[in-house]
Amino acid sequence: MPDDLKDGRIVIVGASLAGLRAAEALRDEGFTGSLTVVGDEASPPYDRPPLSKQVLLGQATAYTTGLPMRRDPDADWRLGVPATGLDPLARQVLLADGDSLPYDRLLIATGTRARPWPHADQGALDGVFTLRTSEDAAGLAERLAAGPERVLVIGGGFTGSEIASACRERGLAVTVAERGPAPLVGALGGTLSKLAAVMHRNHGVDLRTGVTVSALLGDGDGAFVGAELSDGSRVDADVCVVALGAVRNVEWLADSGLAAGPRGVACDAGCRAFTMYGIVTDDVFVAGDVSRFPHPLFGYQLLSLEHWGNAVEQAAVAAHNMVSPGPLRRPHLAIPTFWSTQFGLNIKSVGVPTYSDHVVIAQGSLEARRLVMVYGFQGRVTAAVTVDMAKSLDYYRHMIETAAPFPPPPGAADRALAADIPVPSDVPDPSVLSHGPTVALTGYLPDRRLAVVQPTH
């Protein structure tokens, strides 16, 4: 480690939004040393949100969503070469081409990939897609433009709902298979998911809830022709999009000794990575979708967020702390935000809706399809979701930041009446908001007592 933190060698693994913004921020912070950015895709950093919106609608091509550079980070770009391992003792990142990159400080920003269909042979059928990369979006957009008879979307989360919305806007028949009782229930809870279900059906989506897809079917020549569902029914379709969430890109860290697991790489509020023993490192940092970080407003639980804004904010904090001595380091305390556009509705969120036990409609109504849903946990406001009422978001952001009591009092700009009666938020138990691999301890002597990650079954 160089004496001057603004000099030396920094390696960023992950050439997407968080990696690019961190590289720019490092130069803005005065870092003058060598900077290398590693990416597994051959293309320069690009924006992912437009892929499920403008690209699928034919309003943009998949290869025109490149992220603008705020400044030239003067970096050595190693694109199209995945990282395959990390040697923390030698301070080296191992690459797929056999090369290795020495570092003084490392930023892990490897993000996520689309969760594949669990049966590889079925997932390889012609007409079966996932949506994560620009290549994915280009292939899917081409199929949608060709006018398939029906599209099957597996999963009713935000990505699946946006894909279904794009299909209907193109005039395509679409079926959505969702294992929960309604779309978006896992992210927003039961009340708003009811509105989501109504919007799907009102726009002509064949919405199947409470079911799973048992098998994807081929025609014998390798082309997708439909799917069997757990209720015994069959959906005939010629395009299928698997939208089952994301997988954190942590496999390359398996032998690194870091606290890396299915929910990402754990780090402190200053983006410094934890080892699997819970010891904080001083030379390895984490940012973006692959990170798990504690936030004091949400019980110090380790949050895993796939939000555009979080990646930008956390990248800036990580970059600052990589080149700053301890007393000048700062925490990542940004309030999570995200947005989605589907079926003509603009959905925006602030806070963590899943960290809640009750919700209340503070403005508008489900019937009007224009509302603000406020979430609370143990008597204080923890999140708010707006549907076509985004101007109210800052008001509720302030309530979250100041730990305002829940339910909120009337007082928003266009709300004269008291809020409705709170109801259970119907989200997963906030006390188990995040999880990771099972760890067991071995040995009894101090120098032989180890933590061992148990296999996941």
C-alpha cells in the first residue's frame, strides 16, 4: 500500500454503471496512480434500464444505450475478459486469459446476471430469452418486432411486468406466469400488487397467478412452442422470457476469504469488504448491485439493492474512501430509490418497502390508480411508493430520513384528509430481510478455529 493514498494501483472489477462512476470519481478525488477497469462484456459501460423499456418498444437499439462519460478516467480498460479469482495475500486479480493484475486497492463492482431457467436444455430452446445484457435485449427486441403469436413471461416482478407492458404496447398477446398471488407482491406487498394485477388484466395480459412453470416445451427441432404449468394447464407460445430475478456475480470470489454469498459481498457502511470472519478489510471495497451494506435507518441489516441510484451513490462513496485516510472517510447513507414505467403508470419508490409491517394509502386511491402508499415498521415511516404522484416523493423521503412516526399525519401538499387505516404490509418478514450462506465453526484451538461455508441445498 503506497503512503500516498492518491497514488498506487487501483483495480475495478466490473465495467458497468458503478465501475464507470467510481473510476470517474477516483480522478475527481485526485487519484493520480494507475487505474484498471475489468469487464466480462466486450462493450463499454452501458445503461440497463432502457433495455426493458425503449429497446423492447423499438424506440432505441440495444447498442445505443452507452453511458456517457462525465470525464475521461484515464483507465486501462480490460473488456471481454472476466475475473476468475482473487488472491488477497498477493493482492492480485486473476483473469480468464491467464493474466493477473496486481493492486494496492480493489473495487468489486461485478453486479448481477439474469437468473437462468433451471433446466439448461429447456433454456437453450430457440425463442427462450433472459433480459440483462444489451445482447439479450437486441435478440428479444428482434423477436418481438417479428410479431410472435404469443409471448410467455415467467415472473411478475418489475422486469417481467415491464416486458409484459412492452408486449401489449406492441399489440402482442402475452401470458405472465407468477408464483405469488399478484405481480410485484414480493417487492411492494399485497395492497399495491392488487393494483398491479388489475392493470395487467385491464391491458389484456393473460395473468396466471399462484402457478409455476413446470417445463418449457420444444417442437423436436429445438424451437420453443409452449410451457406446462403447475396447475396442469398449457400455454402455447413462440417466445418465452425468463424473468426470475438476478444472481450476484460472486463465484470468482469463492476462494478469496471474503464474505461473498448468494446475496452479494458484505461490506461496512464505508464500502469496505468484510472477510468471512466479519473482519473489515482496508484494501478491498464493494459498490453497486453486488454489495450488501448496513443502513442505520433499516436496522443495520445488510441491504442488497438492484437500484440505478444506489449504484451511482455507492460508487462515489467507495471512490472517496479508497483515497481518503480513516478520519476523512464517509458512510453510504443515501435513501434507496427506484422507478418503473408499466401499463401507462409511473411507479417510484423511496426507502425500503420490504422493511415494513404496515402500509397506509396516504394520498389518492387504488380506484383512481393515482396514490401514495406509505410503509412503516414498528411505528416509524420506512418507505413510500407513488403511482403517478411522483411530486410527493421528496416529502416522504424527509419523513424516512427523520424517522417520522407511522402512520403519517396529513400534511402532504395535496392531501387534506387523514390517511386511511393502516393494514399489514404483506411483505416477507423484515427481521430476515437479507440472508446468506450457512456458516459453521470448526476446531477449538485459537489458531485452528475456522469458519466454513456449508453447501447450499
